[in-house]
Amino acid sequence: MKNPIVKAWIITLICFIFIWPIGLIAACVSLYITIKELPARRSSEEAEELARQRETERREVEMVRKSNEILLHLIQDEHREEER
């Protein structure tokens, strides 16, 4: 398991089942780890969302640029045909 919060709570549960006084200590440690990790996780999720939004905006700008190029070429072709 990659998630330290899940590991801590599983260990806490196991300790509560077999040795409950150690389970109380493990619960305190697990709670501390959970409280410590949540803000970091939120900020990383916000950073990922911001990166996705930037990528989407970049793609939209690229699509508009390409469509403008296509329109420009079509207009130029039309003017060339009119000149002939």
C-alpha cells in the first residue's frame, strides 16, 4: 500500500483487536498522520486541477489558432481565384 494514512489506520485496527492499550496510542499516531497529510493532499489535488485547466486552455487556444489559419488560407485562396 502506498498510502501511509491507510497503513496507519490498519495497524491501529489490528492493535485495537489484539492489544487495546497500544491501539489507543496507534489511534493517536494515526490521527496525527491523517491531520498532517490532508492539507498536503488537498493542495496537490488543487495543483493537478489547475494543471488540467491550463492544458485544456492551451488546447483551446491551439484549436482557435489552427481554425484561424485555415480561414486565412481559404480567404487567400478565394482572393486568388477572384484575381484570375
